[in-house]
Amino acid sequence: MPKTTAVSWQKKSLAFGLAAAVYGVLWLIRFPCLFFTATGVPCPGCGMSRALWALLQGHIGEAVRWHPMVFSLPVIGLLIWTDGALFRRPWADRLLLIGIGVGFLACYVMRLSGVWLTRII
Ligand SMILES: [Zn+2]
């Protein structure tokens, strides 16, 4: 039997739970984005907490306004859970990751152009 390096589901569950707990505590104490605090420019993830919260409350439009890539979070979670092998074809996983990356980049560019336009005008 080949030796596998895959992480067990128990360790993944623990990691997901810890990450969710840390994220929840940071959100509850309104811990500011360090990138935004340091630079005054939003990071690619800014607004994701508010978007996720709005989505959990069923406010889809509000969630999209906060961060349109909020719907990629479950997909990213599934990709992590499956060790990057969500599909049977590796190219499909790579294509999905590239699509998510392009989506984040497009949202970030649009957000930055809005930030800079408001500073110029
Ligand atoms: Zn941020």
C-alpha cells in the first residue's frame, strides 16, 4: 500500500475549526485589517467578513456589494479539504483556482480604481 501524505480529516476539521474560531474572534472584536491600517488602501480580502456575515443572514445583494468573491469561499474550502483535488482531472482544479484568482484580481483592481478615483476627484 503506498504511503500517503494526505492530512487526515480530523486534522483538517481541527484546522478549519481553529481558523473559524480565530476569524470569528477577530471579527467580534472588530480587529482592523492590518494592510488597510498600514497603507490606507484596502487589501484583496477587505470586506469579506462583512460579505460573509451578510450572506449568512441571507442578504445576498449586500454580500455581493461587500465582496463579490464571497461565493468562492466554500469552493476554496472544498479545494483545501480535498487537497486541491476537487475534480478527477487536475487541470479542472487548476482552472478553478485560476478562475478564483482572476476573480479576486478583477475585484481588487475595480476596488482600487474606485479608491483612487475618489481620492483624485
Ligand atoms: Zn483588508
